[in-house]
Amino acid sequence: MSILGYFNLDRSEQPLASLLRSQVSREYPVSIIEIGSLNVAVHHSPELGLLHIQGRPGSRKAVVVLGYVGVPGVEKAGLAEHLLAQWGKHGPSFLAELNGSFAMLLVDEAAGSGLLAVDCLSSRTIWTSRVRRGLVFGSHVQPVATLAGSRRELDPTYAYSFLLHDQTIDGRSPYRGITAVNSGCAVLLAEDTPPQDVRYYEPRFEPGRGTVDDAADALAGTLRGIVAEATAGSRAPCLFLSGGLDSRLVASVSPPGMSALTFGDRENRETRIAARVATMAGMPHRLIIRPENWYPDDLPAAAKANDGIWAASHAHFHPLRLAEYGFLNDVVVLGYGSNTYFRGSHLQWGELWRSLPAGASTKSRLLDLIRSAPKKHPVAEEFLTARGKRIASDAFQAAAEGVVDTVMPFADELPDLWELFWCGALTTVRHAANLACLRDFTAERNAFSDRRIHELYLSLPPRLRASGEVVRRAMSHSSRELNWLPDSNTWLPMAFPTWLHSSASAARQVVAGARRAHLGARRSPDYRSRGSWPHYGILLATNPTMRGHVERVLAAEWPTDDLLDRQSIRKCWEALSNGDYRYGGAFAALVTMLIFLLDGEGSRETDPGRRSERAVSVGS
């Protein structure tokens, strides 16, 4: 389900429905809402969200929800009325009490006002562009850029953070002037008034007392409620099951009637563990083996669906071809992201924080924290011109200062809450981006995108927040049998201590690095890993389709404002082609970014063909 619209602007010459259809993959109906100064196209299906219009001309009200909203005691049939009533009574603050994963538009014609909002964790993205006193907004970047009518200039902050960190900072899109509505924020729309940003949600750091068993019981119980709510009324719910800790924990708290689905490049130890988890959890299990060329073939479509902000490489699902696999489930549940909160996957931030000079101001220490952040692809700095490095680095630092200003009110908490700083403020349009491909196909429900998980995490004593023990203990409390099956990443029983899993994971990384070096020396074309992630260096160097993508972007004219050093990139490409696979991840990010930008430029002047636009009338 997708949305595209404008407020307080004259864009009547732009075919909203056609622009929106040019971005999405599925042939759902497109409805047009015209209320006062608001014009919106909604590409919708009832199971993917909510579209509601009521009233007569002059007093119409509209509700559009992308994703799902959970309100205890309120059924979906009465949800729109409830949201409108709460908005009228409490203003934007009512959003802070909503559960689920959503982006939302509310309109009240009589009051001449509207509200555009995303959930507390920004798990669904709405892009916005300010045009004079008006606003263009939508689920995808390219239609917003076309509708805004502005020159498509590459945002240097995006280029720097995406190439080096594989994600974006401060809600930046690939284009200057187009940014995402931030976590816990809304945009107020009023006739003849510039759009106004408001923050409706502030995290409350209220660490309590309790044991790890108390925290584990709370986590398992919270997840159980979230999954039950997310699958209520579903005729065929499905869990995407990797066999790792996150999805296994969700499997252990799932209600009866859930099936399980695993994607893989081949049948291997990971897929066999997933099948054992499903069997033990009482779930029918299906394994889908992806076609060998899935990543190269689908990269352009994935870059488009993900708005150029993710390398489109998630290991355990392949959503762009779900229809080809006979996928019939109406709700998909994921257990994606517990490492964001409970498992300390970004512990290096805590070490960096403690290593910074204690005498400096909190703000300068936070900025130093960002500057010192380990880069996922440090070799990507070689892709930038000297001018590009200066411009991009300065822009990145300016954005970092904005992020620091946002979190300064909670600065005293940060030595204990560095995880929040990394996972929340710094990466607003972050890991959820790789779920975007799913949202044109099925109702996606990620259990760890819910406000209740976030608030549970903030209530834990500091010593429990990132130890990893809470999730493992919750797994043990929910299902001792599942807890003794091997972990799909470390191959050790899940019940083993965290330090053993960490040691095993480090050992596997060493072995994987040695294997990549061996394959590089042999010039082997086997880019498939022993698990489910492709080896990007081998894939880029040896796969004909992937090499075709690279040659295409190297030969094209780049809309990058002299940020990229073409000569240096060609040298790096030659090194990669000759077996230097250090450049693999960085080149995967570069190619994804350039394919998105070039395809966007190519479609900019193309009329996608005006199809009939069905206006929503009163009572629809």
C-alpha cells in the first residue's frame, strides 16, 4: 500500500495515479482523494492498510493508514472513527499511545486541517518535500521528486553515509530537499499555512529494578501480545523463519495456525535448523530455494522499491518474486531486529563513548562519537573526489550536529543508552528499509518494530539492556526445546552462554574471510556463502549480470555533482575484478545507489501512461 499527494499546491497537471503506479509492482486500485487543498492518490488493498472517507462536501473526513494500528478493544471496523475522535480530542499527542507499525494521514475538511505522521520508530517511511508554503509527500522518493518539480541533486550527506555506513543519517533521501518524517513526529497541515513539524513522542528513560528472569518474562509476554494482535483475523499468517534467535523467539510465542517460510540459496545447515525449529514449534514449514541469479536479476527493482537506501541484500526472503512461488499468505510476521535493543550488536559505541575525554562537553563528546564511528565500508572513501570528501564529510557532520541537538535533552542518559543513540536518532530510515519490498505484496508485521518493545527496553536496568541474556532467557522461558536447538549463525545450542556464541561467531568470520581469500585466489565464481548471504566481491567480479550492472553505471553520466571520482572507482573496479574482494560491500552499495539515481533520471521525463483515475466520492 502506497501514498502520494500534495497540500497547498497547484499540481493539477500531474497525473497522481500514474505517478504512483509507476513506482509500485502490484495492480491494486488507485483512489484519488480531493479535500480542500489536499490531493492524494492511494494505491491500496484492504489487507495492507486502511482507507476511509466519510461525510458530505464541506465536512468530509478521511483516514489513510499504511501498515497497521493496534488499539486495545478497538476492532478494525471502528478504527477510523476512533482515530478521528482521538485526534479531535487530544491533537497529535494521541499518536504516542498507538501500537503497531504505520504511516498515517488524517484529514478534517470542516476544520481545514490534516495530520501526516509515522509511528514512534519510523518503521514506515513517508518522504516529504517543502515547496513554498506547501508540501509534497509520499511513500517513495521518485514520485515525490517528480511531483515537487525540483532538480534532482544528489544529497552529499546521503552519499557519504550510505557508501561508508550502508545506511542513512537524519532521514536523508538520495535527493537534496527530500527527507523522511522522523521517528515519533508528525506534520500538521492547515489551509494557507506552511506545514508545521511537531514531535508527539519522547522516549522515557525509566529504568526499573528486577532480575534477568523478570525482564525475560516481560519480553516474551510483550512479544506474545504483539504477535497475537498482528495476526488477529488473518486467514493464513506466516512467519519468515531463519532459524536464528530473533525469528525463533517469535516462533515460540506465536499462536496456533501459523506456518513458517524460509528462503535460501541452497539447502544447508541454516535451512535445516529452520525446518527443525518449525517442526518443534508445530508449524508447517516451506523452504524456497532462490534462483541462482536472484540478486543480480532483481537489484534494479529492489533499489527502486527500497528508495535507494538499502543494499537490497537481506538474507532470508526474496519478496520481489513471491507471486512466482505461489505465495498465498495474507500476513507475514518477522522477528527482525532484537539485536537493535537487547543483544549489544553495537557495543563498539559504548567502548568509544568511554574512551572519549571526560572533560569535554557532552555535545562535543557526542560529535566525536559520530566521527569515531567504525565505517562498514572504509574503502568507499576512495570513491570520492577530494572536493567530494570535503563536501560530503562537512554535510555529514552538519547532519550529525542536528542529530546531537535532538538527543541533547537526554544526554545524561546516554552513557547507559548509547544503543538508543545509534539505533534511533542516527539511523531514522535505517534497517526497516529492507522490508519495503514486502509491502507491495503482503501485510508485513515486524514484531520488533512495535512501540511496546522499545519502551520495554528503556525500562530495563542498564546492566541488562545489551547483555544478550534477556533474549536468550526469554527463549528458554518460552520453549526449552527450541532453546536447545543449534543457532543458525553459530551452530551452537541456543542455550549456551552468550560469550561462547560470540567466540563462535568471531571464529566463523575468520573462516569466512579465509574462504573468500581462497576463492579470490582461485578466481572461483561461487559467490554463494555457506549461509544465506552472497559474497558481494565474488558476485561482482564473476557474475555476468552483475558485471553488466557495473559496466552500465561506469559508462553513464552521473547526477552526482562531482562527488564521485570516476578514475579512482575504475581502478577499484579493476582491483576487484582481479580478486581484491575488500571492495565488494562498498561496490554493492555504490552500484545500488547509482542504479537508483540513473533509473530515476531515465524515468523522469517518461509519462508512465495515464490510466483512469477513480476519484473517491462521499460514502466510498
